[in-house]
Amino acid sequence: RTTAPTSIVVFGGTGDLAKRKLFPAFFNLFIDEWMPVRFQIIALGRKQYSQEGFRAYVLENLKEFSRNNKFTEEQWLSFSEKITFLNFDITGENSFQNLNDKLTAFDVECNSRVNRLFYLSVAPNFIDSVSTSLKKAGMADEVEKDRIIIEKPFGYDKASAVALNELLNQNFKEEQIYRIDHYLGKETVQNILAFRFANTVFEPLWSNRHIESVQITVAEQVGVEDRGGYYDHSGALRDMIQNHLLQILCMVAMDAPVEFESSLIRDKKAEILKAVRRIKPEDINHYTVRAQYTDGEIKGNPKQGYKQEPGVDPNSSTETFVAMKFYIDNPRWQGVPFYMRTGKSMAQKKSCVIVNFKEVPNKTFANGTDSLRPNQLTINIQPEMDIRLSFMTKKPGLDMTLNPVEMVFDYFECAPDSPEAYETLLIDALDGDSTLFMRSDQVEEAWDIIATIQEEWKNGTYSPIYTYAAGSWGPEAANELLSRQGHRWLSAT
Ligand code: NAD
């Protein structure tokens, strides 16, 4: 349990993220006794709610979105009394004064200046005014106690990310800033480090000596739904590759830190991002594939094409699918292709990492066995949560026939009700542990990796925009990206 008494302030407390993720996460942490004994949550929003009205709204949302929805009335009542709603206009000075009064009153009640966690769950254009006002009012000045959580997107290109970091660094110390990427809070993603660095059998194989290629897939079955207006200005490269997929890449490819300590782990991740080879403009078409979904069918239902979605420009050139190949220029990974793909309206919801090992060098079984397959390690992130290692065995019988089999570790079997990513990340932020949050240099490096691609795609000089039917696995060009090197996508195709 986190012990330090804390005031939690949610800017955007009436928004979508607060409703679906933040309140359910705080509530689950509370009933599992992870929250500090003394805390308050101040939800800020522009809507007019009475205290009872807001608490009733939170209760409704918990029933719908909380992983634990069989809680007792007593549990709810003891949680709800911690919540205060404050009508708030980010651009108004009075609002910050009112907030300050509430924070100070809780300090008085606790007989000490308690910790403060400010969650900026608002549109990025408000980060400037919120952080400047917090600074001006001196509300987040205690470096050891006060933390600011920032949601993605962290800028829309490298220059804007640098500007955002400069702005934040003017108002807070870097160690106070928690840039959230919820993928890093997922059990299965965190487990990549345990799997790699707490076992002796895998790490010696984890290099270009034994690994042929690595694949990272984050496929979504949903389309842009009602977020077409936002998505059309973003696209899959910015929305997914720059953050989630590159962060997963870091977990898979980083070297072992000497200790499991925040700055050491983040140093190792930053090293990998620095070592990712930048793609030259004239090579973009060789290394990347972008595409948009057209009409198709998902789960037996017709799905309209991207350009027909509400809020999307009918002439849009925004990509809803990206496949790409990266190389990492360091001794461990030299020459190993890292393939990534992500898309919306795809055949299946599936996030996974597949490590494809080299073929056995000896020819012992070269004749008479068509089924000889290289070992494959699959880390399923969602919705399946498991690790699978495929290996060859002799099929029982009189002749020497080979057969691939799997060893499986399944999360659902041992922990069917494991915490949600936001729970893990919130408890870490309450504890002052920034290991799973992104440091400014990581964010800027990740933007740097995709900078030439963003630029080229804007100009459209080298890269066509392919199409794929909604409900498929993407355009044929994404398969060709791998088949040129004798590879193929190994999760469902
Ligand atoms: P939202 O539009 O649903 O909510 C925005 C909130 O901001 C509302 O509570 C609104 O009252 C408040 N707000 C707007 N203008 C204000 C003003 N002048 N004064 C006071 N409050 C004001 O947005 P959201 O979907 O909850 O997203 C919040 C942040 O989280 C964004 O940065 C978004 O990019 C990020 N994010 C959201 C999701 C998600 O699933 N919703 C996922 C990842 C990241």
C-alpha cells in the first residue's frame, strides 16, 4: 500500500478518459487496499454538477467500466466520500484559487503538506495554461511530493515535442513529470523484462546470433468510431508507432540495466531508440507501407471505408494502417529486421511480439521432414495474454517424423483478474516511481525516428497510399515488405 497522504486532482474529470479508465482504476486500487489511507480526489470539469450528482455519475460509470463491478455499497460509500467535484474553467484565475483552497484545506486536515498528483486529462492545447497556472500559484512546487501526469499525444512531431518538454521543464523538474503510455502498464508488456532478465535460458539467445527477425503487431478491430475528426489529423504512425510500438520495441531490444531502477532502465531504452537506424527519404517506400481501409466486413457486419467515416475528410490521405521495417545499429541487433504493423478495422484485435529464431544449422533432419520449423517465441499482449515457445519434437510413432509443439504460460489461468494498465501506472505515480513512464529524451528520440517518414508522407513523393478492405490484415504490400527477405507475418495473416 502507498502510504503518503495525497491530494489527487483530475483536470478533465468529466471527460471520457476519466470516466472509462481513471475513476475505475482509482476505485479498484481503493478496494484492493493499494490507495493511501488518506487521500482525496478532486475532479475538475466545466459541467455543472452537485456533489451528489457527480458521485452518482461516477457510480454509474464504475458499474459499466470497472473490472470489479460486484462491489458492496459500503465500499462505494467509503470511496465516494473521498471525491469532490469542482466546477472549473482552466482559463480562469478564480478556478485555480478555489483549487488551491481545497488543497490547503486537506493539508490542514492531515496536519502536513501532503503529496499532490495532478492528472492532466485534457486536450494538449491546455497543458500550457494548466502548467503555467500551477506554477504561478505555487501549487506544485515541492519536487519530492508533487507530480504531474501528462497524457499522450506528446506533440505531433519532434519540434512540437521539444517545445512541450521545454514548457514543462520551465514549470516543473523532469522527475515530477510522468508521461503516460498505457501500453507500458500492461502486465504482459512489463513481463517482457522479467522474462528476459530473470531467466538464464533466453537472454544468451537474444541477439543476431540466434534471432532471424522480430515482429510487433498491434491490430485493432475497431475503426475510428466517433473519433474521426481527431484521428484524421493524427494517423497510425503518430497515434501508435511513435509511442506504443516503439516502446514495446525498447522492452524487447534493450540491454539489461545493472539494477531495476528507474533512471537505469530508461537510459537503456533511450539507447535503443538512439540506435534505431533512421530511414532515408529515398528509402521510405522500401521500408514502410501505409494504407487506408475501404468498405469491408467485420464480424459479419458491413463496415464503411475510412473516407466515409464521420469527421473524416473525404479526400483524406491519413493512414489507418502502417507496416514497417527497422534495423537497430548496435552489436546485439545488427542485421536483424524488426517488423512492425498496426492498423484499424483489421481482421482481429491482436497485440503481440513474435521472436523468430534462426533455422537449425545442422542438416540432421533436412530430408523427409517438411514440418521442420524454426523456434518461435510469441508474447501475446492482448486480448490473449500469454507466452508461447514453439519447438520441434518427434511425433510418437515408429518413424522419425517431426512435429512442432508449444510450451505455454497463460496469464488468465493464473491471474484471471489482474490489474488494468492504468491501475499499475497510477500506483507507480502515487509512489513516485517513474520507471514505466516516458522521459523527455525517449519521447524526442521516438519522434526523431519517424521524422523523415512524416515528412515524406506529407510530400507524398515516394510512398503510395495503399488500401485494404476493412476486416482484412492490411494491404498486400505489407506482406511483400517481408517476403522480399523470405519472411512472412507469423501471427494471423
Ligand atoms: P474529453 O474531451 O472527453 O474530456 C476533456 C475534459 O476537459 C472534459 O472533462 C472537459 O470538461 C475538460 N475541459 C475542456 N475545456 C475545459 C476548460 N476550458 N476548463 C476546464 N475543463 C475543460 O477528452 P478525453 O478523451 O477524456 O481525453 C483527455 C486526454 O487524454 C487527452 O489529452 C487525450 O488525448 C488523452 N487520451 C485519451 C484517451 C481516451 O481513451 N479517451 C486515450 C489516450 C489518451
